[in-house]
Amino acid sequence: MKATVFVSMVCAVLGIAVFPVAMAQDGAPPRLIVQITVDALRSDLPKRYAHVLGEGGFGYLMNKGVVYTNAHYQHANTETIVGHVSLATGSVPAAHGMVGNVWFDRELGRLTYNIEDPEHHLLTAGGDVDKKTEIDPTQKAAKVDGRSPAAILSSTFSDELAVHYGGQSKIFAVSVKDRGAVSLAGHAGKAFWFSKSTGEFVTSTYYYEQYPDWVNAWNARKPALAYAGKSWELLHPASKYLFGDADDRGYETDFPGFGRTFPHPWGEAGDKYLTTRLTLSPAGDALTLDFARTLLDQEQLGKDELPDYLAISFSSTDYVGHLFGASSLEAEDNIAHLDRTLADLFAHIDKKVGLKNTLIVLSADHGQPEVPGHLHELGIEEAHYFDTEALDRAPAIAALKKKFGMGEELIEAFFQPYVYLNQELIRARGLDQAEVEKAVAEELMKFDGVAAAVSSSALRTDSLPDTLLNRSILRNFHSKRSGDIYLVFEPNVFINDFDGLTVASTHGSPWRYDTYVPVIFAGAGLRGKTVSRPVTPYDIAPTLAAWLGIKPPSAAIGNPLSEVLRD
């Protein structure tokens, strides 16, 4: 220890930069950290569909890695940005600030998309969200094309990596979804995401003034067009699948030109929905892999003694789950395709860097529910969709008018899970904010299917019973971004309207099917082990930091996982 300190002091005096090199369990320095996030990968799904999987993807992780089988998020709003930033920061939305894919900005007086930034526009003209074809209602909320991590209030693991090694570590993140890439790249890395408008991977001026030549070359190949005129086909004979004889069920989403049965056509080159359909299938993950593999090669990741970082967020599992549900032939086949995608990724890493020199961690931003229609087939009748259009609001409005002289005027906005009240009007009428919140929450609780309506005033004053549900809502509370009332539906009850598109399922609840995700570490000399003790995905970032001997992200609450770290 003293010798190390002495050497560091001498080098500092001489102006020589010295960086500590983290050592893997076999004594070799980890050259590359690969963080894989599979959007909506409920933890049970790889094992459930193991009969259609190979050896080199999930098989490698499950047999050679440290596998945590009891990992759950502890915050209430299990949405994409919330989970991704929680993975990146090792913290909860109450601290990192990303309380939902969308929140109501009081200063702007409108809903705002989580990573929109008017100061940093896209580098690609026309690469913004096409609101005529976009099916994600959260993306439609953005008013500008710019994207950046400015709204993330905590440092990320990738930020701490950059700080520790003086900016010399190469840090990149790739995803179909902009929020999936921006979150994991952090403030110090570089992010690329897929533009469905152009069929290209794009970025913003936050990261680059102009694209690297290799990005231009990749986009010039127009890889998305290679799928034109083709279809999503089953990887195996239908008889091999658990749901092989259940290809057409009425509750599945019949997306235009895509259908409910195999094969699912992607469309012709001029079809405005071609790129959208690609993301609704394993093709979205295949494109992500192609770009990430090119990035790894062109940016020379893992080629020196300093650890580099590559985050890849695969989005197709989420899209397929929304349209068809977790228990569908489409979901089963998508996992089979994802398995091959992971196998190809690991093989490429082994060839270019070496798996022994690479620390891999795989998790998910959230799980996903079962489709009510499927549960009904099994005799579970309580599951249903929450139909906002069929609600009888009259009694609630009458009660509020009687109490405050106002009804619907009290509500400024609703975007699940938050109800935003008209605070300006409440102040102007001289009403007590906490009293109004309580009254509205009580009326919401009267609707069938609502499990909880929790006021922000109650969260601020810590006046709620100490329950798991209330604690999860508190972990989601940020005073400047959260709404005035947090709304929770009963288990297996959810809104399935995507701005006019009726989908099969929607995640976002605090229930265990939405919080249940895999946590797996592999490579870098790790030996296979299955761990059943409770852990959280918040533990990932502190574990990566501990592995490298760097400080954890600024708001991290997770703990380093002892089974991963060397003795």
C-alpha cells in the first residue's frame, strides 16, 4: 500500500498520469464492461422458454454467471426511463429525478418527455419523432427534437468511470429507444438510438458536433431496408413452442399490416410503418446488435489497460409484450431470437476483447404483466382493463363541487400514474392544497379497480402507514416532478390505451410481476453460481464501482453484491 502511494506521489510530481487498474477474479484486468438491459424482461421468462434457447446466449449467462433469482425494484412506477436510470445510478426516482417517462412541468405548464432538451438538437435532419406514425404516447409528449441527460439528477456509474480515469475510458450506450441509450451513457458518455423516421441510428449535439465517419458509413448502408419485403418468421417449428398452437388470440393487438399470426410482414421499403414494425419484432434487437458490434470495433473498445464501457439496451421484448403479452407465441419466439442475438454478441466480444477480459451484467428496466384475456383462459377473472372512458365521474365531480365549489377544474392533467391538480387555481380560491389532494384521492379510491390514491402532501409529511406499497410510492416521489396524487390500480388491472392504439398489456405498476427482473453477472473470471437471497437492481451500479475500486454514483442506495466481488 505504501509503495503504491509513493509511486503515485512520484508520478504526480513528474506529471505522469497513473490510473489504478481493477483486477478481475483471475488476476487479469477487465478491459471492457458490457451492461445489457433487456426492456421488459421479466425474470422468469428465459427459464420458462429455455426449451427454445441455445447454449451461447442465455445459456452462457445462466451456466457461467452469477445469477440472482430474487431481484426486485422497490419503486412504484416501473417504466422504461425509471428503470434504466435506476440501473445507471443505483438509486430510486426520488433521488435521480426520473419519476416517469413523462411528467407535468409546472414551469412550462405542459407535459414533458423525460430526456427532451431544447438546447441539444438531433444531428440528423428529420430524425425526430414522427407523431403520425409513432405508437409510443410518451415520445409524442416531446415538443423538441433535442435529447440529453440533463434531467438526470444523480451521477451514473458511467459518469464515475469517466471521472476516475480522467476521461480516458471510452463510454458508449446504444438502444432502439432514445431514453434507453441516454440514461446508461450518463452525462459523460456518448449515446446513439434508432430513429424510426429515418431508419438510422442518431444522436444529438450534446454528444457530437458531427457524426464519426463510421456512423455515417453504417447509416449509408441502410440496414433497415434489408428487411423490406420480408417477414418475422418462427425460429423453430411451431410444435417446439409452449404456445405453438395459440398463434391467434383475439386479445392480441392487430397492428396495421403486421397481424396477429406468423409470419408477421415488415412491409415494403416505402411503407411508413416499416421501421416501426421492425421494432415490434426481433429485427429491432438485431439492428441494435449490428450497430453496437460496429461501434465496439470502430471505437476500439477494450483494447488497452483502462476499462471501457458499452451499454446495450434491447427493446423488442417490451414492444412484443405490449402487443401480444408475455404468454404468447410471439413473446416466446422473440426470446428465442434474443438468445441468438446475445450469443452473437458474446461471440464477437470473445473474438475482439475476450470474455475473460470483459465483465458482463444483464438486467431489465422492469418486468411485465400477463394479458387479462390469457388469465381469463386460466380462470383468473379478476384481471381486466381499466376503461377510463366508461367511468361514471359524475358522483365524484358532484362531491368535489359540494366541498370546494369546483369539480373537474381542479384537475390540470393526468398521465399515469400521476394526477396533477391546478395548483394556481387552488391558491387563487384560497383552498388548502393538502385538503384538496386528500378529497380528490378519496374520490378516486371509490372507482372499481383502484388500489390506492396517495396524496403528495401525505408523502411529504410521512403520514402514511408503513406498508410496502406506500414505501414504493415514497421512493418514486420527487417534490418538483411528481404529481399531486399517485394512482395505483389493483393487480392485473391496467389501462391499455396507447393514445388510440389498444394494446394487450401495459407495465408500470408496483406489483411483483412488474418489479421482477434478472440480475446476472458473467465473464471476467466469474464462476457460475445461483443466488436466491433478495437483491435489487440498485445493487448493480455499486457492484460495478466496487469491482473497479471507484466511488459509487452520487445517489446510489444499492449495496455491492458479495457473490460477484473477489474474496
